[in-house]
Amino acid sequence: MSAAAAAPKAKPFKSYVAKHGELQQKWYLVDAAGQSLGRISTLIARRLMGKDKPTYTPHLDTGDFVVVVNSEKVSVHPNKIESKTYRKWSGYPGGLRVRTLADEQARNPNTIITESVRRMLPKTMLGKAMLSKLKVYVGTNHPHSAQKPEAWALLK
């Protein structure tokens, strides 16, 4: 028997997989005033999924909570204000409702950010759980001050 055969083998590297009980979720506060809709939505979606964390695990919800204020002041390209539409169908013939972005911003500005982020998340039950951690509000007031959200400066 040679000396090389008697040497112990090196143990293979074990990859880390996060477990449900050891996840820590933070709260972040985002001011959407003057921010571009697409840019802010991609950053929020990444934070909700947890892709910016070293403990990211695709089959677990490792993301953080995000509170967005001033949703009515989000910036959108002028051409998109009249061309972008939001469609809703009741399921019945003639039940299609179509609104432009300008109509939706006047009616419910929270929908614009919520729908933009929803379309960037996974289309599964896990994606719905991630979207439930997004809180969007008109104006600067929000009911989540007890969670002590950190201010998150996105792009300036």
C-alpha cells in the first residue's frame, strides 16, 4: 500500500441552505418621490425576493419588508402616461376594463407600483407571499413606525 493511498481524502465543500427558522427580515422605507417607476420597481423586487442577501435560497422567502411612501409622485416617461394601459377582465363577454396610467394614477396611485413589482416576482404562491411584504402608501404617513423601518436611499 502506498503512502498516497493512505492519505485521508479532503471533505467536499458543503453549500449553505437557509432554513425557515433562521431567517431574519428587516423593514425598509423607500421614498418614491421623483424616482423612475421601472428603476424603483426592480430594486424593490430584488429586495422582496432576498436576492441581495448571501443567504438567498430560491425555494424560501428570504426577502425583507418594503414600505413605499409618496407613491403618487413616482416619475414616468411622458409618452408612457397615455400609452401604458392596465387591463382587468371580469370573465364575462364585454367585461374588459382598460385604464391608462394617467387614469390609474388619479384613481389609485398605489396600484402602479404594486403591479409593476408584482410582474417582476415569481408567478407562484411564493411570489404572492413576497408581494404581501410590500406596503405602498400615498403621502408620507404610514402605520409601520413600530417596526422601525430603515431609510433606504435608492437612486438620487
